[in-house]
Amino acid sequence: IREFRLTRTFSSCKLAYDRLQEETGVFYLHLNPTDRFHRNLTLIDKNGVAYQVPIDSSKFILQKRAEPLENHFKRLVHEQRYEDAQTSIDSLFTLIINRCKKGFFDRDFINRNLGYIDNRAIEIDLGSFIPDPNMANPLAYKKELYFATLELREWLDAHAPELLPYFDNTLQSRLYE
């Protein structure tokens, strides 16, 4: 089971690198041993323990740093930057539709797996992409848009209800375009 999960995760990361860089912020993928770096990387865990990791023999992916979705919206609401929050909602809807139009399903699309670079949404969890050409069908991606954004709608209802009218109106216009 562990080997299956690793293979599935690495396949998904490769898809993110090959086909979904804009949607994921991925800019480098290293899944096979190389002989080019000739150095170790020092990683420090949350307890402050340092580990030396040989780069050439390690599997890793580099992704642009994103602010987690909920933190992003909390900050924008706190700073009363509602126009930026609306832009961020638009960007999330666009992210979902673009991924679907490229023929990919994300089987783990939840708020904690999303982030923002400025006001542009990206998927920060790369391990759950599945190729599915049917997702490019407007009925499929509109259904995905609706269900994938329910958790954000609930969060907004609880933490930023002033954004709900914009969210609902924009979602409706995307569903019926």
C-alpha cells in the first residue's frame, strides 16, 4: 500500500509539473537520482532539529510559497481589502475551471490544500490529481466548481459574511455562462 501511495503521489506531482504549473506554482521537479548538485541541504524540523539531506539522491518538488486560503481571507477582511478578496474569489473559480478544462480532477480539493500568491489562487497539495478528460465537459466542470467551493462558502458565512453576496453572485454567473 505504501508503494502504491508513493507512486500515485509522484505521478500526481509529475502531472502538476508537466501540465498544471500555473495552477500549482510548481517550478522544479526532482524525482530521479542525479549527479549535478554535489551537496547536502540542511532542513530544520519544527523542533529545531537539523538534518543533512543529499540533494542528488532525494526526491523533491519546488513550489512557489503561498499563503493558506483561510489566512489570506482573514488578512484581507481584517485589512478591509474587500476588492482584493473579491479578486481572490474570482481567481479560485478560475483555477478550478482551468484545471478541469485541462482534463484533471483533484480528489482532495479542500480549503487547507489551497493558497494564494498575492490574490492568485493555487493548489498547494499536489498529491491528488487524476487525469479525467470528462472534466473538460462544461457540465462536469460546473458541477466541480459548485461542490469544490462549498467549503469556502461555509467559511465565508462564518468569518466574512460581507463577502457572501459577491461569492454567490459570481458563482451563479460562472455556473450559467
